[in-house]
Amino acid sequence: MSYNHQEIEKKWQNRWETSSVFHAQESTDKPKFYCLIEFPYPSGAGLHIGHPRSYTALDVLSRKRRHQGYNVLYPIGWDAFGLPTENYAIKTGRKPQDITRENTDTFRRQLKSLGLSFDWSREVNTTDPAYYKWTQWMFLEFFKAGLAYKTKMAINWCTSCKIGLANEEVVNGVCERCGGRIEKRDKEQWMIAITKYAERLLQDLDTVDYLEKIKVQQRHWIGKSEGAEIDFLLDGKQESLKVFTTRPDTIFGVTYMVVAPEHPLVEKLITDSQRCVVERYIHETAQKTEIERGKQEKEKTGVFTGSYAINPANGEKIPVWIADYVLMGYGTGAVMAVPQHDDRDRAFAVQYGLPILDRPLISFDEVLERTKGKKTVAYKLRDWVFSRQRYWGEPIPLVHCEICSPQTGGWVSVPENQLPVVLPDVEKYEPTDTGESPLATIDEWINTICPECGGPAKRETDTMPNWAGSSWYFLRYIDPHNNETFASVEKLKHWMPVDLYNGGMEHTTLHLLYSRFWNKFLFDQGHVPVSEPYARRHSHGLVLAADGTKMSKSKGNVVNPDEIVREYGADSLRMYILFMGPFEEPVPWSLNGLIGVRRFLDKVMKYVSVWNQAQAQDLGKVIEPHLKKISDDIESFKFNTAVSAFMRLFNDLNAAMMTHDQLKKCLIVLGPFAPHLANECWEMIGETRLVEEQSWPTFDDSLLVQSCVEMAVQINGKARATITLAPDAHEQTARTTALAQANIQKYLEGKEIVKIVYVPGRILNIVIK
RNA sequence: GGGCGAGUGGCGGAAUGGUAUACGCAGGGGACUUAAAAUCCCCGGGGGGAAACUCCGUGCGGGUUCGACUCCCGCCUCGCCCACCA
């Protein structure tokens, strides 16, 4: 017998919608639980089968918390700015706004069909002007605090997307999104000074409950090194070269120095005789892509500048080289090379025949004294490139005025009462290879008046990266319809921090770090009540195709959730996706596995439909251990074994009828996993109201202990017999029973018992010789 | 090169010091049926044996322990992340 999932799923989804059971409450004495999933990017491809993995898992937990009496906030929204939509708009000649609306409609319909207990009344959309008004407002807070600045810098330019990328968006030397070739380009960019928060982003990891691998990855990304800055006077010149080193104690072994090709002192270092060769090297290096640089990792390149520096520790004269293995963005962009102690320096020294000297080490303090150096720290973290030269993003709310604000380069904030600066309609969205935003072609939008002097001014045409809107969306969920502020202080105090945030590992050094930073900044400005936004962070594994590879359109191995829901039902999909494997591990999709879960759900439906109270017996001893395990497994994210415990429960029943109360308990615990079926069964046994309105069951300890257990008897660690005993049986009883076993006696014949190890309820091991 | 994780039946996986392979899939056998589907019951790591039982077995090699998939040391393979960060 197979139940009609299409009928019952629609029915209960309507009931949930009209009853508002999933709405977070505004005023209540209940403890709060804020449960967050990473809001999706509504792509044209529709929901990916991987999305429900995270959503269903946290749905189970949210539902359990509601049963447990918590006021639960489990919201959903759309991270809808970004390139795929813009590129699709260009290709089809349509407006990104229209495409986004269609895509979010599809995603909303698909998510609702899964029976997820989101509070749909709080839906947010980063592309909604009422939302991005506050993204712009927050940007201005960064600007006013001096943390947003515009600077000319070599950026990563994706030649395919025609867009500047942050370092974080360049993966293996190619564009993270499209795989396109990256080249370096000099461009004026808005930057946000995340590096000012490097130390706190690092330190405060100790105050939050994240999976350890997430902390490790963030620490590594922030990359703190302690060391010293030491000045090396240039021979015959006024200037000195400042280096950063983590090994000041090796300073006697310095045999040469190296500066990055982009170092500001390069021009002064070049001597006439070397000018030709050095300039050619710098030019060649600038042309190199990240990939090309990577390939030459083993083979280092560089040139001698012609200049010398003086080692402040011993007065030795040492040559200064230029090489691209030294990075301008880290430390001071200059190093003292100690081939004896550093592999890279050694490789370079070998390559160019520079001396390698084995000199004694000296203490940190002594070095600082001799060289007048100072202790310092360096971070790998770089400031955040915040400009994008594209259309489909939040306009940066600044105008440029020739007269006003010379201290900020002529940049003036758009006043709060003129926010949001709304994206204007444009004819064409194509990016230009000149690196200007498509907004740059709309004169009537660009030309405006300066809010300070009233004179003519021009709007900034760069837009924000799509990490902007996602850096604070968890705050907007708390008060999504507020027109006065992004969220009221009282509501923020009630809900923050997020109690549990689940998302993909790929966001660890991007979104997760950005949003921690963003929240800390708002905290410092007094706008949010907590310094860390997420009390706990968990992460899920990918759903792979059946062959264990990533699902991709080009390989044609993408599973469509609509089809699964139509054929097998949302409850089957939910339960299978939890059952398929450990939550944190990548797991291949299997239609057969899904069918197995559907059979189980049919079995439950069949059981309930033939269940009758007249034949009921007390099956508490069978049922409760399983329900207890399921309840515990939810807490430890072991959803796969929770589902198998359900299967065992119904196998163990052997079709025996449990009591009405016991059946109710089973259905309440089933609710978070298969909510439609649980409600349908709930109604079939004559219950009114919704399963969602019931309290989570408690478990009777006396029913959790078995009266007797089967125990192995081992001889020298090998199982030779089994005996049945009370779990707390006395050792003497256990020994007597074990020694009476025929197979045990066989082994004991002619042997001496050295000792007997007895672990009640577990094992009895007889050691013989 | 560095960091993190994983390696268990035909397959997804369970067990984190105590009878390895729970649960599910695929497979074999049986019941029901004119038949099939569906459903239900039974079997199910490999070798030997009629059976009782026995030997081998959790990537490889050592070790700790009464007892190791589990802990320790040394390798191999795969996955993910970072990768010239001084």
C-alpha cells in the first residue's frame, strides 16, 4: 500500500500556512532559538538537490526546539544580486529585476513543497531597495569611520566576467565563478579595512562554538605571524629598507636582501648599469598571471638592483635584489634573506650563486637592541576589495564633488534621507573592457548635486560585491519590516546572537569571515548588541551525483528536486537526504536509497491505518530506547542514525499494536523528519490540532534499561560463546554462567585460568595459558 | 609543499576500547497470486565443514591492551582547503 503523498502534503502545507505555527513570536516568555541556514542565491537552474540537506537538518532541529517550548526563528530569504543573473540578463536582453523575481518565485515554490518550517513572513531579498537601503547605510558607516577608502591598486581582473575580484574570489589563479583567466590591472577601487579587525577576528574565535576545522581555516586565512621590523640602511643613501622577519635571531646569516617588484623604493635602488635589466624584469613580472607565477614556484627568478644595504647587526655590506617571490602585500614587501635558515632564500641563493653562511644565532632581545628594530606582527589577511564594475549590485552611495571634502578625496556621503540610491534602468548591462560600470553610461543618473555644497557632483558608478548584502541579512530577519532602522535595538537584543548557523565549508574564508567582521564593526558603532554574530557554526557535506562526482549541468547528472517530490513525496526526500550518510561528509545521491526510505514511510502509514486500540499492549520497552536515541541523535547532528533508529523501531514492533499514548509519542518524534505524514497519521488516530503544537516527549529511564542482555564470553579476546544475563549481574553469577558453557569448557581443558575480565553488560574475557 | 578529513561487505553506511558489518539498497530463497507487480517472512564478509564449530578478515607495517575499525608510531591512497606569507 502506498499513500497519496501529493494529496496529504498539499493539505498539511495549507494548514501550516493558515495556522502560522512557524512564525517566530514577538513577545513571549519562551527562551529564544535562532536557527540560520545560508540564504540561497536564486539561480535560474532552480533549487539544487543539495540545498535541502542543510535546510532539512536545521528544520528538524527547529521543529524539535518548538516542541521543546522555544520561540524559534528559522527564516529564509534571497541573496539575489550577482553575476549569473546579470549575465543571463545580457544574454536574453531582459531586466535582472524581472529574472530575479521569476527565480525567487521558483525557489519559493520549491522550498514550500518540501514542508520546511521557515517563517515566511520574514522573507528578505538583498535586491529589494527597502533592504539595500540599509546595506548602503552600513557602507556609509564604514566610510564615516574611515574604514572605507578608495585607492589605486593592482586588482585581479577576470578577463571573462570583466570584473575586478577580491583575492578570495581568485581560486588557483582563475576566477572562482567562471574559471576565466585573471590578469593584474591597476584600478581605483573602494576598499574596506578588514585588516584593522584581524586580531579580533582571530582572538574571538576562542569565544565561539564552531567546528574546529572552521576555526583552523579562518586562523590560517588571517595568518598571524609574530616577528620584528628591522631597518637596513642603504649603502651611500639616506633611505633605509624596512624588512619584516619572523626570525630576527638569524640576522648574522643575512647574505642579501630582496624587495618585491612593486616596492616603492625600487626606483631609488636601481643603478644606471642595472636599469635596463631590472626594468625588463619588472615589466615581465607584471604581465604574469597568478597561474604562471605558481608554476615557477620551484624556479625562482630575480635581478640585482645594483644597490647595497648595510646589515645593522654586523655592518656587512649586502646586495639588494628584486624578485617576485617576495610579495608587496605581506609584511613590508622586503626581506632579509638568510639562505642557511630559509628554504626559499636558499633556493634563490643557489640559483644566483649568492653566499650561504652558517652563522651563530642571537637572542630576540639582543637583535632588537643592536638593530633598533621593533617587535611587530604581520597578517596574511588583506583589505577587502569592495568595488565591482557591474550593474547588478548595490550602488555605492557616494558622490564626488570637486570642491568638498578634500580629505576624503572629494567623496561625499549621500544623506540618509536620500537612501536608497536606487539602481536606475539602463538599456544595456554589458560590462565594458575599459573597466567602467554600465552605470557610467547614464549621464542623467551620474550627474547630481553635492549634498554638502549644492554644486555639481557625480555619483560613484561602482557597485558592491554580492558579499555585501549577505554580510548582515541575519540582522534584518529579526525586524524585516522596520522602516526606521535596519532592526530595532530591543529586537536585536532579544534574538542575537544566532544560536546555530549551518553552511558550506566554501564560505569559511569569504562570507563567514566578512559577516563576522561586518557585525563586529556594527557592534563597535553601537548598532548591534553582540560582538560575535554566530554562537555556533556547523557545516554540511556536498550531495554528489550517483557516481561520486560533483553534479553539473554539463555532465547531465543533476537531480531535480521537483521530480523527486512529485514521484516520491517531500517526506521521502527529507528523510532520505538525512539518511544518506553522515551530515558533514560528502555523499553520493542514490535513487534506490530514496525508494528504501519511501518503503519505510509506507510501512508507517500502513501500521497506523490498521492500528486499533482494542489490541493495544504496552510496548514501551521496545519503543522508548529508539525514540530516546532519535532525540539524542538530533542534538549531535547524527541524522542518518536517527532515521535508521526509526526503521529499527518499526521492524522491532513486529506489527504488534502499541498504546494510543505510545503512538502519539512516535508521531511527535517522527514529525520533524516527515511532518506531512506525521500529521496525517495524527489525524487518523483521532487527534485534533497539529503535531507541531505538541510537547516533545520525555523518556522513562526504567524503560531504557533492558532486563537482560546477550553478552559475549571470550577466551583470550576471541568470542567463543554468548550468555544472557541481567546487565548488572554480579561477577560471580557471570563467571558461573560462562564457565558452564560447553564451548568454553572445551577451551579450558588442561589450561590454567590466568585472569577473568568482567565488564557488566559488555563482556567477560577469560585469559588462559 | 602545508593544513584538515577519510579509507569497513557487491553499494551507501553502523559501531570511537568490549560479539565488526546495525539500518537501507542490490542479490538469493520462500509465502500470497492464474501470472506479474506490490507486500510479508527467511538467508546473506571470505575459506573449510553435513552440522556443531573453526580459520582468515575494517588500506599497509609495527606497538600499547585481557581485548583495537577505534588509541600510539611509521607508511600508502583518495578527497577538500590553502599554497613563494619571509
